[in-house]
Amino acid sequence: MKTLIKNGTVVNATGTAQADVLIDGETIAAVLAPGSTLLGFDLESNVDTVIDAAGKYVIPGGIDAHTHMEMPFGGTFASDTFKTGTRAAAWGGTTTIVDFVVQYAGENVLDQFALWHEKARGNCAIDYGFHQILSDVQDSSLVAMDELLREGVSSFKLFMAYKGVFLSDDGQIFKAMQKAASNGSMIMMHAENGSVIDVIVQQLVAEGKTDPYFHGISRPWQAEEEATHRAIMLANLTGAPLYVVHVSAKQAVEQIAQARDLGQNVFGETCPQYLYLSLEEQLGATGEQWGSFEGAKWVCSTPLRSRAEGHQSHMWQSLRTNDLQMVSTDHCPFCMKDQKDLGIGDFSKIPNGIGSVEHRVDLMYQGVVAGEITLPRWVELISTTPARMFGLYGKKGVIQPGADGDVVVYDPNGHTSIGVGEGRTHHMNMDYSAWEGFEIDGHVDTVISRGTVVVDDFAYVGTAGHGQYVKRGLSQYLI
Ligand code: DUC
Ligand code: ZN
Ligand code: ZN
């Protein structure tokens, strides 16, 4: 099967070029000047499919490096399965996800890894890799970190919050970091001071402050800044590379930026919700939502932050200056019915998470339209940096000969209305959209995964099981 994408503007992280892209089988075979012949052969009449991308961008498929399909969490399961979640991802121009294998205290890491393979195998519309969550950091978990590296898992997530669920204490974190320093893997950190948050939660609930809004109040930026600083110091002490997930507080960004300026291997990820949404507008700080449970739709951790305090604009700025390097979704969807509503009368029982895997490419493109980031930086953020950060680059994250044929044709003159309402787009398994009403000046037209068209002109034409497990190498940002 040969596909020619002709007349498009190829956008890589390095810049743009008018070029035709030839995909042969599962691989990009050539990137050529428009209308070129190859060894005297006219390309158009020698391929199976021709896609005319005139006036459109041809970009490497999106890589969402932080998703939680069917994750057991908050007394329920994330509502997207690997089947529904990867299909929604494909709809939105994402051709690879990196999901998290969960290990709760007492569970065996390698057993959990095998279990996650069973969940994903045969169900994914696009390629997938895994990070491994570690909670109690048993001796066997440290041994497993070496074994998992051989299996293509080069990053391990720890939590400084959620006592009794995920939380690792500083000694456990220290041990996992020592192992990462010795085998070259990456430590990913949920950086919030969970002990302090638990006290604030108890106090708020005891005072009858149970609306969703108080979720945000219970997780102040100081708890994020402190934990980020502590994680950086522990990483400094051990020499482990550190990747701080879902950064939402500008003060936490400053901690990351300072460490980077001092030459430490520290990286920061934010998510679309921390760029666009706020405590005031979504959780009702201004009062109009008192007594309403609507705000539960946007309960996630780290929480949405105050726009008045300037966190959102600081996140955009940090993406421009590279103080933050990554944008993933932390896709952790829950329905309102029977899931979010577990927290009616007690915000601390609302499952934490927002679903966005379908919309990251579009939402970040809107950053180009708004003048927040450049076109190549868009591609770098949605595809190239995630590939480099998590050991996929070359195969993924770039349009060049030899790379996987993961390609998206994006129409800057198209339009996308996000939401569950009539005429809007939403394919995630949720009964609401956290992005209802968002209007995007652009559209994902065609999505190709390893040479196979999976989304074409407003239709999903992929298959569950097309997606393959990808073994990842070490982060390509580390020497
Ligand atoms: N942290 C995550 O990374 N995902 C879901 C919930 C959370 O707290
Ligand atoms: Zn987290
Ligand atoms: Zn997450």
C-alpha cells in the first residue's frame, strides 16, 4: 500500500516546507519537492492513494504521553476503555498514546504490567506505550524497573499525594530515584503535598464547605510548589532525571525553570485545562455556581487555578520560553452520572479527572491562531517533544524518511466545534464535555497511523487492534 500526500505544507518542529510525502507500507519513504518524480517514475500514477493537501498542513501524528484508559481510581474506573479512548484520540489527530500501568500498594508491578497489556492488546486504534506507576516501591519493584526497561517502559510515575491510594513517602521516592539514576530511566512526579491537602480537605468538609469549588481551594499552589521543590531536591541528590506531570501553578514552573537553569535534568508538563480553564470560571469562585454540582466536570488534580493570579498566561509564556516543554492531556475521563456524582455533598469524593485526549491537537492549534505559539512550536509540543522525551523519536514525532507513517492532514481553514451538543464533535466515552462550546479555527481532516488511514473526512475508518504496543527507549533529552 502506497500513499502520496501531495501539495501540502509539511510542518516539523524545525520549520515548514512545501513538500509531497510518500508513505510506503507503514513507513514514510520520501519527502520530496512538490510534483517530484522518483527514479523517473511519476508518483501519482504509481501509488494506491493520493491525498491532496493543498492549503493544508501535513504534520507528524500527535503523541499524548499522559493518558489513563479504564484506570481504577476514585471508587470507579476512568470511563474510556482502550477501545473508545484510542478511537477518540485518532479522531483528534493523535496517533500514539503513552498510558499508565497502575500499581497499588501490595500489588506486584510485573503482574500489573501484564494486566495492562491484556487490557490494551487487540483494542487500540492507534499505537500505544506504557509508563509504570509505582506506589509502595517494594524491593521487587526496584528489580522490576530494570526488567520493565527491557520491555520498553523507560519512565516511572510516583505520587506525593493520595495517601493510602498512591502516595509514596520520601524514602520510597528516594529509592526509586536511585534506581532511575542507575538505569537511566525517567521519574515522573505528581507533585502536591498530599499530607497538607488531606488536612485542608478534612477541615473544609467539617465546615460544610462541600461544593466542587472547594476542591480547588483544598489544593493550594503552595502545596504544588513545595512538592515540586522537594521532588527536584530529591532528584538532585540522586541524579535521577525528573519529569513533573500536570503543572498548573506558576510558582511550580519557577521551581522547574530554576533547576533547569542550574543544569539539572528536570522537565515540566502542563495540560490544555491549565492553559484555558480556571478556578473562577469553571468551579464558580465568583459565586454563581454555589450549591450547583456543575463544577464537578472540571475537578482534576492538580486543580484548575485562579485566572486572577495569572497562572494560565504564565503557562503559555513558559511554553514559549521552554521553561515547560510538554503538553499532554492527563486524559482521565468520568461521566457525571454514577461517577462524578459520587461526590455530591462531598467534593473530596468526586473522581479527579478531565477527558481531553480527542482535543489536544486542536486546542494547541488554537494557541497558534491566538498568537501564543508558532506553527513549528505547535508540532514540537504535540508530537516531537513527547517523542524525544519518552524515547520514540525518529520512529515517531517527525515527518522524515524512515519514520512511521503517522501523519495528520490539518486544515487551517476548517472549523471544529467541540462539545456533545448538536453539530459538535465529541467521541470520548463521557456524558459531557469539559470543552463544551470551544470553537477551533482548524480541523483534523485525515489521520494516518503506520500507513493506514484511520480518520478520513469526518469519518472514522480505523479498526480496534490496528494499534501496536511500542517499546520505548530512554529519554532522548538525556546524554
Ligand atoms: N493525577 C494524574 O496524573 N491523573 C489522574 C489523577 C491525578 O491526580
Ligand atoms: Zn497526577
Ligand atoms: Zn494522570
